[in-house]
Amino acid sequence: MPEFENPPATVDVPASRVTRIVSVDAPVSTVWRCLVEPDLLAQWLGDIAAFPDGVVPDALGRFAWTGEVVLAARIRDVTPETHFSFDWAEGILSDRASRVEMTLREIDGCAQLHLVESGFPLEGDDATKREALRALAAGWTVELDELVELAESLGG
């Protein structure tokens, strides 16, 4: 079994974008389940992932971290075992929402997930924006490490 060393998320200040690519020693189908099954999604992304109408295009829901933040979300694209995207924002969805896009592919029997979050309505000078993006990148590093651990524990 391969043991991957996944690098942390990176930031692109001019584009207001956070990116991370992780390799997962699990089939794409297992990683996909972790993305679109709310009970599994809540095990790695926040503490609550609630989508009453299911994880389907245009479905509304929320992600929450106990005692911290609640993010309203709208599912954008669900292309089985390939692409999953949603918009989210603190409190309610608005023009201040950012977009999270996750693309999956298989490489040598393992899954590779490419995450991009973009569209942040950042304010301030470049140093302030860079610091905000670095905080988001640190969050995605932790969350995606949890996804890798979960998917690998579920196996094939």
C-alpha cells in the first residue's frame, strides 16, 4: 500500500484562490462517498453537513463546526466520481459566497483529489488578503487530511 506525503494547501493572492491536491490510498468510489454522503461528509468537513433534499444540484444545506461557524451552502455540480462543487458563505448565501470545486481522478489504483476554493470577497491590502488566504489554506490542509484518513479507513 502506498504511503502518500500530501503537501499542504497553497494560496494564490491575486486570484483569491486556495488549492490543494491530495492522493488517497483508496478507490475513487470510496472518496466519492466521503464527498456526497452527508454522514461521511460531516466526519471530515465540519461537524454537521445537512442537506435535507440530498446532495444534488441546487440543493441547499449547511456545514457547521460545533461552537464556531455555520456556512450556508448550495450544491452546484455533482458528476458521479468525477466532480463535486458548491458555493458557501457564513450565515446566508450572498454575493460573498466562495466556490469549492473538487475533482477526482484515478492514478495507479488510488484516488487523487484536486480542491480549489475561489471567489473570496477579500478586503484590505495584499498582506491582509494573503493572511486571510493562508488561514483558509491551513483549514483545508486539516480538513483534507481528515478526508484522506477517513477514506483510507473505509478501504475499498
